[in-house]
Amino acid sequence: MQYIFLAVLLSLPSIAISQNVSQPNDTEYFFEKFSIELDSLRKANHIPGLAVAVVKDQELAWSNGYGNSHFDTGDGASFKAVTPDTPFWIASVTKTFLGLLFLQLEEQDKMDLNNEINDMPGWDNFCDWLSNSEIVFGQDLHCDKPITIRNVLNHTVNGDPGTEFMYNPLMYSRLSRYIEYVYGRPISDAEGRHNTMARLIQENILGPAGMDRTMSSMWQREKALVFFDMAQGFEYSNGRYIRKKHIERHLAGGAGIVSTVNDLAKYDIAIDKGILASDQVMKKLFTPALVPDGTTLPYAFGWYVQEYKGEKLIWHSGWDEKAGFSALYLKVPEQNLTLILLANSEGMWWGNPLDDAEVEGALFAQLFLDHFVFTAK
């Protein structure tokens, strides 16, 4: 199958959009068309506010905001418009940071991914509770079998560890406790205001990438404005928007980062330029797990990896129904192309199966792919 890629994007080294930056007319026209359809899809899915960024050839090509990050759900008329610098709770997109962090720590000889999470204090009680609960993530969970940190990062915990993929965010949430254990601190420190994982993400990723509008902890004093500027989460029900309780959580591993599309674009560029890690680490980051029989699984280290219509797609979604947020971070590596979307409702979520990677089921992903990747001649 043949594909056409946007000629102007391929030819332009950098197109940073803002209210006061002029652009070539053909580029403006293309993004305006995509923008109109994106906003229409936002409204159809009852998303109050949406921010978007597109990265091409390791440069921010375009970013924009739609709708409102805050508004009065009563009779008032208080609104705050979304911009590319509006912070959102990114939910499970946080896992991409965890995969990178653990590979960094492994290279620094501060972490062995073959060590077992079973050794962590409190593991037996947690695992017994989960495996005996009705929670789906506890199904076929064998607490008496060794489960490595690599298994947790690759979501190969359920069943015979290391042999099958099942997305398990509750296991990722234990990684903050495991880091405290490895660094010789009480695992209860993971729930503190300045847990070790949050500090390590700031030092190893956010700082080097220049992500000043991103918090790895809800209590980073130097980034207080990120917390106070964060979008309000909403639920849409029976024709009206319901304000959700404002996020105040520690960084657990499965979620915990607050960021903007412009900052995540910086993250994406830093990843692809090799600023954050060695070539060896970067190769591992996007390499899907293999099971003993040689089968390739659809997950690497904090990233889904799949093929769709002959194109490799690397991605992660975010969905927090309790907080009222959803997110999508989609990379098309062979085209040096990335889409980043953040929303303050769960309206972007499409119900990806727990045992597979099917980003094509997301309407927002499909819109992007149709416009940028799979446009037929």
C-alpha cells in the first residue's frame, strides 16, 4: 500500500504555532482543516477542553487548544480557555516516564530489572488481597511465583509471569514503593509529598528535557503554578457537565504526572534526539517484550507497540474516570511524527482491550492517521 505524507511538513524544519507567529498559507490551510475536524470530534464526545500538539522531525510543528479548562457548572459565566500550556492530569501516559526511568536506573547500576518485586515489604499482603478480590487485575495472579520488575514494566505479571500480556496498572502502582525499598527507605514514603520516584523523574527526565510546566509530584513547591493552573476534570452525564474532585495524589507509577502538550512535545523531542538516555536504553525502551516461545507481545517499557496497515505505531493512552481526564500520545516512528492529546473528560477513551494494542479503535487516533499518514493517492 502506498502512503502520502504532508509535503509541507516534510519540507519544513520547524513550524511552531502561536497567536503571533505567521506561517506559510498551505501549512495554515492544512492545520486549519485538521483543527476544525478535531474540534468537531471534541464536541461530539462532550469534551469540555482539549489540547493538541503535533511533532514532526523532532520539532514542534503545531499546537493548539479548544474549549475550556475550567467553567462554572451552575448559572455563572466563569470560563478559562485551554491553551497548549494548560496543565492536565495525564493519567496512564505517566507509564512512559516509568519505563524510561527504570531503564535509566538499570544503566546507572541502581536497579536490576531481573530482581523480584516479591522481595518488597508488604508484597504478600497486597498480592493476596488482589488475587482474592474481584478486581480484573487480580485474575490468574500467582503470588507464590517470582515476578520480576521487568514483568511489571512489560505487563507480563498475570498467569505464568513473563509468558503473556495483560495490562495491569495496579502492579505499576507498586513501583513507587519498590523504589523506596531499593533506596533503603520505608515503602510508606511512596505516599509522601516528595517520594523518591517523583524526585528521580524530575532529575532524570523533566529537568534535562526542560519541562518546566510538568510536575512529577503534586507537591513540588517550585512548580506550584502547574498545580493551580491544572484543568478541572469533568464528567458528562444526562446532558450536563459534572465537576470532578480536584486531583491531589502522589506519584504512584501507574499515574501521577501533570503536564501540558507543549511540555510533552519537549519530552518527545528529547527522547528522539537521545537527550535523555543512551542509544542502548532507547533501543530497549521501544522493544516489545518476547515470551519464551518467541511470540512478540504488544508492550515494551511503558509503551504499546503495534503494527497497523503496515505502519509501526508506538503509543500510550490515559484514562481516569474518577478524576475526569483522558489522554493519547501516539508516535509514528518511521515518519518521525507524533500526536499528543490531553482532555479534561474521559471522552477520548475508546476501551482498548486489556490483552492487546488497538489504537486504531480511538476516533482521535484515526482522525490523525487519516490526515497525516494513510491519505490515499
